[in-house]
Amino acid sequence: MYDTIIKGGRWFDGAGSPSAIRHLGLRAGRVEVVSAEPLPEAGCPRVIDATGHWVIPGMIDIHTHYDVEVLLGPSLAESVRHGVTTVLLGSCSLSTVHVDADDAGDLFGRVEAIPRKHVLEAIAETKTWSSAREYVAALEALPLGPNIAAFIGHSDIRAAEMGLDRATRKEIRPTEAELASMAAKLEEALDAGFVGMSSQQLLFDKLDGVVCRSRTLPSTYATTRERRRLNAILRRRGRALQGGPDVARPQSLIAMAASSLGIVRKPLKVSLLSAADIKAIPAVAHVFPFLARLLNRLGGDFRWQHLPVPFEVYSDGIDLPVFEEFGSGAAALHLADQLEQRRELLRDTEYRRRFRKDYDKKYGPRVWHRDFFDAEIMECPDPAVVGKTFGQVGLDRGGLHPVDAFLDLVVEHGGKVRWRTTISNHRPKVLDAFAADPGVQLGFSDAGAHLRNMAFYNFGLRFLRRVHRAERAGTPFLSLEHAVHRITGELADWYGLDTGHLRPGDRADLVVIDPVHLDESVESYHEEPVARFDNLSRMVNRNDDTVAAVFVGGEYVFGNGAAAPVLGTVRTGRFLRAGATAGRPRGTDRSLG
């Protein structure tokens, strides 16, 4: 009767309904039955005993930068192994639909810290498409591990239409013909099933390459007229705008958020980056929920994106994106490919004066807390400094300013000085409040980007661990059913995707979790070489005992730390088209016995 039976687990439907011990029968890629009674196992090729385990819908990662990696390694195993069965591409105005290899390298290389060389190679070797429809067809020809959904990137559209140089000049405005062509590209992407468009106004995201190096992304140069024209298409089509406002200009945040309002028009779905408890400006944590409530009460359809775990980052020397937010830091990152010139710059007395001045600005909108006493050295050829902060090293060296202590070590050891800090989401009570807020969407892992800086591939497991621990301690802030809903069905419903639920007739995208192993392993640090990126050592997560089984489209793809033979060799995932939800077309619900 069934391709797979999963028996005796605590079943969550992804809609927030009460969980219960149930037996699931899977057939032809969907859930055939959810039963309170055991199912007949005779002839079933795979039976999984989920006793003592949770059976939940596969998790959805709404913010990734797998646009390059999916072309080379379509299994996307670093997410799948943690129970993520659907990922969204095309975030932060960046996608690989229209731009060529050189422009893609400039767009992704520095902003997302994916080595430009590998972006160039991936696009040059694999690109056969010239439209959104052809891009979808190319993805569907790959042996996808998880399901894929996508935004079309505004910077992608703009650069392809105007050329990257013209698209990143303040004095140049698109012609009417170029605007019309951009609008047509957006319409075509929505026709192909894209969930919407991503846009960017953040001014410390900088281009790689030579010709346009250190200019901001093309989307940041768009006029109000251009944004309104593209937003009107999204509004009419009921699709989503993902936006990144400029944290240094509150007016950009207000404008992007207010575009959701539907007082005299249809509301626009808007998901902004991002609700965070920022160390540098702790009071702003109160603004995010208030603004979401206000906009939605006024008729908007507004959400913040939020990473529901502490935002801990690592850096090799000075190569950390947060330094882009002030002039002296950006000047050093501009010389990332000219290490000797960078070393001379970091030695320069006048440069150090500017860096100290930038560092000592402790007020106003910013992301980094600018506190080298809150920056722990993890690795260094000089063992005497390992385990200390740069601030402490300065004190040990006769009272050096923390900036000089940092720059001295970077000049001497370059990228061999590896250090870490937490820039946001450090207060558990604020994290809990965000997690329960209906104006906040849980996601924002940045999977596939910042390979040496962060690893949030298992954010969903870490979130469930926190919810589970609070429940067991008698201090719940969210029920487990609601928590599962927040990272599965809620997201699928908002973006219009056929996934995220585990009822009869639903796609059989699911995860079997051992709650006993929702333990410290989900928080631990690991690295793994990426063979397709010349064995670059990437930060990853490893909690192999936590996830007993992962299914995508009814196929077993991962479990207990090992990939199934089909993962990355047979297509298990699909390109999920927005609005093509299947509902519950068939199957039997015997969940009441």
C-alpha cells in the first residue's frame, strides 16, 4: 500500500494543530494517510520506527544565497542534513537569472563572501538560460536535493538591462525602454513561478571585481519611480517584496515598510531584513514589533525576517562584512586582492587615526558594536594571544588602543588571526519575544554565503531546542506546535508554496527528530572543506544524532549523519512555483482513530 511507513512518532501537521502519536503512510511523493492505528507493513519497502521522536514537516529556509552552489552541488546537503527541505534563492537583490558570469562574480563575490573565482566558473560552466523560464528548466534538470523557490533579484534585472557600469552610477537614470524591459523581466519571472522580487538599499554591500569595485549594489541606485513601478507589479500579482533597508538611513526603512500599506489599494507583501536585537543599539529591538503591528493594523501585509539564534560571526583578520559600514573598514576591504598594499595601509599612521575615529563613534545606526573587548581571538600563530580579546591584548602591550592592537596583529599575521564576536540576538528574552511575534518571520540563515564567517544551516533545530528547553523548564514562550508551524506551514502559506504541512494529500517533505539529542551539539563549531571551491574550509553545523531521517518528496535523503545514495544523484526536490499549492487532493485522515 505504501512506499514508506513512519510509525509511532509524535506528529506535527505544520498548521499548529495539537500534536499526537500517529502513523504516517507515504505514497507517490505525498502523505497518503495519517492514522491513530498502526498501518499494515507487509510489502512496504521502508518502515521507520519513530517512537520517541518528532515527525514534523520539512523546514523552510526563506533567506539563502545558494544561487551559485546549487549549480555545482545541487544536493545542498549542508541544509538538508538539518531537516531543511525547501530553500529560497535570490535574496538581497541578487540572482543569477540574467547577468553573465563576470557580473555575477562582481555581485556575489564581496557582498556574500563567495570567492569570485568560483562564481565565475560556476556561471560560465553551467549557464544555458537567458530567461526566468529557462532558468527554472535548468534547475529542474539538476538532481536537486531540497525543493527550490526563488526571488528574482532587482540588481540582477537592473545590471542585465543597463549594464553593470551604468546601473551603478548615481547620475544615470534608466530610460523608459529600460524601465519597461525591467518590468517585463519581472513579469516573466512571476509567470515562471518566482515568489517575488528582492531589493536592496543597504549601502555597505559592495561590488567585487575591477571596473565597478566598491560601488554599492545596482538596486541601491534605483529611483523612487523605478521601485514603485516594479512594486506595482508585485502588488497586482500578489507576490512578495523582500527588502533590505539602509540601517544608516531610517527613512529608507520607513519607505520600504510603508510600501506594504493597502489603505486605498491592494496591500503588498513585504518582508524586510531584519528584526535583530543589535548590541550596538539595543533599544531598536522594541521598534521592530511595534512597526509590524502598526503597518498590519493599517492594512499592510508586512513581516520582518529574523534569525532566531545568536548572530555569532567569525573573521579571518579584517575580512568581515561589518567593516564595510564605515570608511576606514571599507578601504581595507577594497584591497582584499592586494595584500601587500593592504598591509601598508594598515600600518599607516593617518589610516589608523581614521580607523580609531570610526571605531569610537558609538552612537547612531550601525550593525557592529565596535568593541574589541568583545572580540575573542580563536586562532593565531602567536599562542600568547589566543583566548584573549583584542582589547585585552592592547592592555597587555602597555595600554595600546584596541584598534592598534587589532591592526598590529592583522599586519603581522594577516588572515591567520581568527576571531569571533556576537553582533546581535544575544538576549534570550528578546529572542523569545521575536520568536512569538506574528509580524516576524523566522529564517535568514544566509546559507551558501559568508562561508568563513558564519554557520546557521541548523537554525531551525537550534530554535526548536530553545522552545523545548523552555517548555521542560516550565517557562514556555511558545508551544512546540506553534514553533513547528512558524518554521514550516506559516512560511509556506505566506509565500504560496506547496510544502510546509504534513496532512493527507500534502507533499511528503518531512523530518524525524530525536528530541533527546536537541543538545549542545546543535551549538558546536565545525568546519568542512568544499571540494568544488578548491577545498575552502567552510563553517558548518554537525549534530548527526539529532536528525534521524529527512524525506523530500517522499524519498529518504538523509539520516543519522549519512546521505542516502539518491541525494545529489536523483532529483528529489522540485522548483516550487508560487501559488501552485496543491492543498489536500487525496489521502486519508484517520488521525482521530
